Amino acid sequence: MRSNNRQNNQTREIKFTRNFTKHALGSVLAEFGDTKVITTASVEVGKPKWMSKEDPRGWLSAEYSLLPSSTSTRCQRERTKISGRTQEIQRLIGRSLRACVDLEKMPDLTITIDADVIQADGGTRTASICGAFIALTDAVNKLIEDGTLKESPIIEPIGAISAGIVGDDVLLDLDYEEDSHARVDSNIVLTKSGKIIEFQTTAEGEPYEFDKMVEIFELGKKGIQEIIEKY
């Protein structure tokens, strides 16, 4: 039996608290069970130096971090060099959000998403993506209200969830204990209409069957639809 008597196709309790901090234009506390992530959206006028001045697009990027006390054993702050895992996760968050935004509708603006994990119990990257989308939405709405943007650059909502195979069972929204014993681990990012942004599925040991991959995807799609309804 899973923790909290969850069924295999059930998510943990999911909660989003908007306007969690006062300085960022958009801020959300995303809670997936015992995983808690503060996500914020900050806006600056101008674009990164690597972008051409003639480029009509604005830009959106993301940064991710595990705070030292977020795990059972204190993790070190990444002050001067970030780990490969951190780079992978913040690139995933950034490209997931850029996939749902028309950057040409936010010219000469840079939006930076920060995802800071204050408590980790599995699924931190997927919780970060969901919280980040809500923070981005709130920031965009404020930019429209004050006249900075003429229209929303957001094409459609996105959501993310973890899934995997533990033993012989396909499970949705793995906590840390389940994830640490999973023989197949997956992170799924989809648009509200079901289009695929990311489908990372990896065998941690023995290879797995194609029909199991389809089952993981369909279960993830169901979970994401439920999450987006909470926005």
C-alpha cells in the first residue's frame, strides 16, 4: 500500500498558494505532498546580451536550487559552480515554459523563473514546473494590467508530473521512497491540450516493455489534466 493509502493512479495532495512573496511579480508555493517549492517570476526590461538587437523576441529562463535543509542530509549551497543535476533541471523548467509562450509577444523583456526547493520528497522538478507556470501567468496578467504588455504571450497552460514502475506497478506522482526503488522513472510535461513538451523515461535497471511506456504516459496525462484544473 502506498503512503496515505493512495491508489496507483492517484497524485499526492497538491496545493498552490499564490502571491506567496510580495516582491516578485508572480510567486507561488507549490506543494506536492511533502515536496514544497517556492517559485517566483521576476521581470526585467531588456534581453540577454547574446540575443541580437534585431531579434523580435523577448526571453524566459529559469534557475533551480535545493535549499540546504530541504533534504534529510544537509546539501551544500551551489555558490560558484552548479551541479549537472541542477543544470539539467533548470534547463528543463526553462524550455518547458518557453514551449508555451510566444516570445515575440513580450519584446525587450526578460522573465526569470526561480524555483527554490524548501522541502524535497520526490518530484521537485515537476512541482517546480507547475508552480512556475502559475507564477508566470500571474506576472503576465500584471504586465497586461499596467500596460507593459498588449496581450498575453501564453499560448496554453502546461503541467508536469512524475510517474514510474515500482516492482510490477505503474505509479503516479512518486514520493522519494517510491522514486528511490523505481525500476523505471519518468517525468512528463504536457500542454493542456495534451501535446508533448517532455517525456523523459529511463530504465534504472532492466529494460521495460513498450506497453508499460504507454501506460506511464497515459497515467501521466491523467495526472496533468487534474493538476491543470487546480490552476
